Amino acid sequence: MKIRKAVFPVAGLGTRVLPATKAMPKEMLTIVDKPLIQYVYDEAREAGIEHFIFVTGRNKGVIEDHFDRMFELDTTLAARGNKKAEQDILARDQPGAGATSFTRQQAPLGLGHAVWCARDIVGDEPFAVVLPDELVLNTPGCLKQMIEAANKLGEKSNVLAVEAVPADMTHQYGICGVGKRTGKMFEVDGMVEKPPKGTAPSNLSITGRYILQPEIFKILETQEHGAGGEIQLTDAMIGLAKTQKFYGVEFEGERHDCGSKPGFLRANIAFGMARPDLRDGLRAEMKKYLEK
Ligand code: G1P
């Protein structure tokens, strides 16, 4: 099953990182020298995604600008003659013509509703959902690992990236029950969104990467509001699990929650240390600072 399209829900208000996100989308927050949204776009491109669907909201126009050509910048860099490296970076990050779509979620009704807003652009084929405030540091990226796992499964399978979290944090996530296991992959046996403390079926949290079958849209269409008064994607997946299989994949790589301030700072250090051009300088600066 070829996964050609990825949906990026980017309408959230970013209240956990105010005031940075008062006038700027949280997806444009920078880890080292790239906005978050560029990292997840790159991860999706590496995984073979051909069409990138952004579910945006008010105040998010700059995301669309980021994926457009910046004519003035291109011509100025070209005219200067010595800016080949910068030109190459811009060319490398640029989606092809027609490879992006933008649609708006007009009210903050939850992740499930945001995904549903992309139904017509996705159409009748399996697709990926990638949440930009979670980054996974690894090569191959998380989505590529999931698609490789999905390729070994039957038609109409759904795949979730999962990660073990400490038992006292399970109430912050969607949590999967674990059925038959084959290595890093297992059959999902029940899902619950943000279970009250002490009631989680396991410590395996649903992270921000999903491969879903298009039948999810029919369920989302009529769905009741769930936890937090929002239309929850997890509730729709529970509905779909009655007729289709769900699998969890424990991926390789370090997960970073960039939507929280400590997570965002940690991600900057982790991604900086992973960069051969920055590692030594960053280590030296941190050492100096910590010895102060
Ligand atoms: C959403 C999902 C949740 C998942 C989490 C991962 O929650 O509803 O199942 O575990 O993303 O980040 P949110 O973080 O939007 O509250």
C-alpha cells in the first residue's frame, strides 16, 4: 500500500509556548536553524510522501510562505555570486510545484476534526498524519520506519508510532493496549485517549505519527466530542478498530516534545549536537557555560 499523502495539523494555538506564539505559529519555532514544520516535511519526504497537506488556521499564513519560493531572496543570493551554499539550502527545502495543499480548520475543535478537514484532499487512499510539535531524531526517520513496517502488513491496516513513557505520564497521551507481538511491532488491543492515572492498559503512548485508512473520515464525520470537549482522533480510531486492524510500531530514535518549553530547549541541544558542523562549537559553549 503506497502512502503518497501526509496531513500536517498545524492549526493549534501553541498556548504552551506563549508568548513566542502570540503572533507566530508554533510550527515556525526554530530548532537550530530550521522551523519545526520543515523538519516534519523533510521526514515525510524521506518516507516517500509526494503530497503535503497542511491544515492551518488564522495567523498561520507564514507556513504557506515558508514553502513558497522567495523570489527576492533567490535573485539577491544569485546576484551576489558567493551565496551558493545558501541557494542550495533553499532549493533543497523547496517542495515541487503542486506538491502542497493548504486548508483551514476554522475553529479549534480538536485533532480529529483537523484531520477530517483534509478529507477531500486526501480522497480514497491511505495517508499519514504527522504532528509537527513532536520531532524524532533518527535516520531513517520515524515515518519511514512506519511505512516500511506497514508494507509488510495486509491491505486496510492502520499503523501508529508508539513509545514507552513512565507510568506517571500515561494520562497525558493516547495509550494502546498490546496484543500479539512480532519484534518491534504489535497488534493494538484497545486504545484510550488520556486515561485517568492508574487506568492505562499499558505504558505505550501514541506519538504524533499515524498511517490511517480513508474509512476514518466517515467515522470522524459523525463523531461526538470526547476528552476536553474536542473531536478526538483516538476516538475515531477506536471506532475504526472494530472493522480494521491497528498495529503499533516501537520506532528507533529519540522523541522530542517541542510544544513544551523544556522539550523545545532540549530539542535544540539534541539536534545541534547531531549536526557535524555545530557539534564541537556547541559542546565548547555549553561546557564554558556550565562551568560558570
Ligand atoms: C494528541 C493525541 C494523543 C497523542 C498525542 C501525541 O494529543 O490526541 O493521542 O498521544 O497527540 O503528542 P495532544 O498532544 O494534542 O493533547
